[in-house]
Amino acid sequence: MPAKEPSLRARALRHLARREHTRHELALKLAPHAGSEAEVAQILDDFTQRGWLSEQRAAEQIVHARRGRYGPARIRRDLEAKGVSAEASAAALATLKDGELEAARAVWKRKFRAPPANAAERARQARFLLGRGFGSETIVRLLRGLSRDGMNGVGEE
């Protein structure tokens, strides 16, 4: 006898047991197994009312998981891609602004061994940090501090 497929509700609970999901993410994962969009919406509404599905918790988890490797701009893009609202994104990202220079310094230290020796190397390091989502002001402060202080005072002003 073939195994019975889990219900849509059971699938949703299994996804949420592994990690927090946004409403958008969970809807995308459930859609192929649902009879209709209304069925998915009903389950998601129920889970939200019960507190099992929280956009704010999902946003905080995403920020926490990415803060050591990426800057605020990259994390904001990731949140938008996962369907997090602008308000929830802003609330979750508010904590990042204070530690942006320290995070950029940590990412820089993992990637590069020495301060840039010339303009080309400086531009390469800046592009890398921009790609990781750090702001240009933060990158300038970091690289300026590197060239002035060497490795010891990495980016401090």
C-alpha cells in the first residue's frame, strides 16, 4: 500500500519546524501541493493567528544569520526577495546600522590579508565590500583607517 501524502497543514508545520518562514516563502512551498490558493491562504491565516507564522521573527532570523557576512543593503535585498514587508525589514535592520563598520571590518579581515598596496587593490577591496552590501561611506572609513593605521586600527576613526 503506497504511503499517504501529508496534508497541506502538515507540510506547512514541517517547514516551520525547521526554521522561520515568511508568508510568501511558505505560500510558494505549499502551492504545488494545494488544490487552490484559497486553501493555502486559509492555512497561512490560521498559522498567523496562532502565532506560528511571524514575518517579524522570520526577518529577525534572516538578519541574524546574515549579519556576519553581509552588509545592510544585501540583507535588505534578501528580505525583499523573501517577501518581508518594508516595515518589518526596517525594524529588523535597525540593529545593523550601529555595527556596520565592525561587520565590514570582520568581512574584510576574513577575505584580505593586508591593506591595499595601490589604487587598483583598493578598488578591488572596495568592490568586494560593496558586493557584500556595505555602504560606500562605511567602506571609505574602513579603507581609510587601514591605510592610515595598518592592520592594528582597522578602520577606526
